[in-house]
Amino acid sequence: MQERGKKLFTAVFERYEQDVELLKRKTHFRSVRLSKCGALIADRIVFDKEIAAKIVGYLTIGEHIAFLADVEFKDIEFQYPHELINKQGKDE
């Protein structure tokens, strides 16, 4: 479910920032798209360590992520698959 003022976006994981601790590194993504219509919003985006720390699990190169965000990419909330993986692990 989308929160008021937020839209669902997708992006492709490109890489982690080099030489930085696991939970304190920036993450780099490409092909940021508006999920509903597939429109390309940005070629590249980098999430700082505070936002990257919200991602559950380790990303592999080329993996797609989905996240809810406002137009300014603030108050980001990551969605499937990482959110579901985390919940499944707790249920088992």
C-alpha cells in the first residue's frame, strides 16, 4: 500500500561504496523508474548510509529493488523482496 504523497519506484543495484563498513556505506543504483508506468526518473542515484541502512539483506549486482518515496526521494521505505525476506525469516 502506498502512503499519501509517496510513489513506488524501482532501481537496479550497481555497487556498494568501496572501503567502508558494511552498515555505513553508500549504495549506488541505476535505472530509477516510476513503477506504475516504467518511466525513467534518473540514470543513477546514490543513497547515503542512513538510507542504505534500511535495506534488509545484502544486495547482489543487477538485483532490482522497490521503494516508496516522495518526489524528492526523502523518507524512503524499501519494499519487496527485502521486506518480505526479513519477515519470512522471523516467521520460521
